[in-house]
Amino acid sequence: MSQAKVLHICLGSSCFSRGNKDLVAFIKEYLKKNHLEDKVVFKGARCMGNCSKGPNMKIGEDILIEGITLTGIEQILDREFSRLK
């Protein structure tokens, strides 16, 4: 089996005030619904330094996605994790 992907979501106060609590719940449900819990390691992260562009998440070491919204998160997750399904 290939190594699990790591997904970090910023839990800094700015991202929190911009709605990342709802995003965390959505991502957890998405991973469960798509049977990705053993293929994607989902973690919270301290401030990513892009507060004005948050909420932010990072996939792996090199993909930073800024300005995440509930209306756009599923499309992002599908794009990034579709080959793991």
C-alpha cells in the first residue's frame, strides 16, 4: 500500500474565525463517506502564516490551498484525493 497523504488544516484564530470549524467537520465526514480514513491522515496545524487568506489547508509538503469555503471544499478534496478512492 502506498504511503498515506497528510492533510493539515490551520487551526489558528484567524482561520477559526473564518469558519474552519465547519470545514473540519465536513472534511472528517468526507473522508469517512469516501472510505479514505486509512489513506489520508487529517491533522490540525498551528498558524500557517497566511491569515488574511484563510482558512488554509496544506496537502502533503507542497500544496497550500488558501481561502477554503464550504461551497468549494468538496471539489478540492475530490481533485486531490480521487485517485485514492
